[in-house]
Amino acid sequence: MQQDALLPFVEDGTIILIGATTENPYFEVNKALISRAMIFRLEPLKIQDIYKVLKMSLEREEGLKTFNVKIQDETLKKIAQVSNGDVRTALNGLEVAVLTTKVDRDGYIHITNEIAANSVRNRKAIFDKNGESHYDNISAFIKSMRGSDPDATIFYLARAINGGEDPVFLARRIVIAAAEDVGMANPEALVIATSAMQAVKMVGMPEARIILSEAAVYIATSAKSNATYLGINKAIEDVSTKDTGEIPMHIRTACAEGMEQFGYGQGYKYPHDYPGHIVEQQYLPDTMIGTKYYIKDDTIIN
């Protein structure tokens, strides 16, 4: 509603709207305003850029110069590195280090690697479990499993866990990958992924991370086949867009007395009565005879 109130004034030029946000505007700004705006993406600062800002803060009176700080360039670069492109995080970390360290006998505050590490203990994660980074990261996680890269799989899993992603959501994605991407190449993958999801629900974090890692790596390192995925998609498309005909009478069930006289179940061949428990007979409707949905991969033996 607040954004809608701006719309007529932006449209007639009364307001020139200039905004900046750390969120993805396509998620946070309504479509009407987006359609009347130019969007510019600002990339994260590089480590060297943040290092320069930290250096300037130590050299200026309005910064930290009056504190007489001594810090090695290597230590300053480490603070820049853990900020993950956010200069405010880096400046806050440096300020905490300076304000919590006593002046030495020589009149200087000496910031060591250990002091810096304690001041900026955790690397800031660029992750929002409800925003763009959620979708980017989960997409990379899924594609890494599909692409058989266990190292990338663990990396994106770690980013998700560090960002507070729901472990059960991650487990569900592993189950889906087991069916969609591994499929008949290794049906055991679905059993393992499903067991992992149940274990994650029972155990919870932080130990659930181990279960997720094991299941995800199993999917990543398994043989792959999407034959059943393609098959069901094609079948659903056919039944929703085509006249697929009637189910053959001989494979229907006479579920009420007297239905046999109309042909229900008449002529059905029970496969277990035949050698190898297989018998040739028609299963598809007349209009669908010859249609192939499950096209087995050459590498799969089942």
C-alpha cells in the first residue's frame, strides 16, 4: 500500500525516486514501480577496496587515527576478507578490535591476528533464506549434486546451513534429486535420501549437518539417469492434452457382480502363470499403442 501511494507522483514526475536496498528489488518492490524504474546492480566490494577503506580509517582524524593503532597489512586484509564485500562489517570489526584492546607501554594499540579474529569471529554470510540468495544457493546445491561434484555440493550445503536454512527443506531437495537425477541408475539412492530426511527430523541440528552431507555426497557421486523424470513428464503432458482413448477391457476390474458380461477383465493373462512371469498382451489404450515413456539408459541394467 505504501508503495502504491508513490506511484501517481512518480508517474507524473512530481517525485524523482532514487532508492538503494541490500535486498533484491524484484522481490521487495512492486511491479508497478519496477516497470517505471531503472535497476542498477551494485557488486560487492573487493577485498583490496575494503582494505583501502580500513587503511584510510586509521589515517584520518575523524576515523581511528587518534587511537594510535599499529596493525600489520596482513591482519588488516584478513579483516577485509571476512567481511564478504560489506565495508561496514569490516569497519565495525576494526573498531571493536581497537576499542577493546589496551594501550601498550609504547603508547600504541597493537592489533594482532588473534585480536582481529576475536573481533570479527564469524565470516558474514551473504545469504537470505527468504530472498534471492536462497534461490541462487539452493539452485547451485541442486545443480552440483546433478553435476556429480561432491565438493561443490558440500560447499553450497554449508552456505545454506550457515545461513540458517531449514535442514528438513535441504533434506527434501536431496530426496527430489535422488528421484529426478539418479533415478533408475541407482534406485537405492532414493531409499538413502528418504532415510536421511527421517533422520534429520529425529536428530535435528547441529548433528543433522552430518546426515545431510552424507546423503548429498551419495547423490553427487552416484550414477545418474533422468529417464523416469522425462517419462512421467511426457505422460502427464499426453493425458492432459490428447485424446488418449479408453483403458483396454481385459485389464479392467469387474468390481461389481455382473460386470463380466460387458467384458471387464475378460481375456486377461495373469503374468505369473507364464514362463519368466512375463506375457505379451496389450496394456496401453488403442490410440497410445507404441508410445514410449520410459526410455532406458544404455548404462542401466535392471
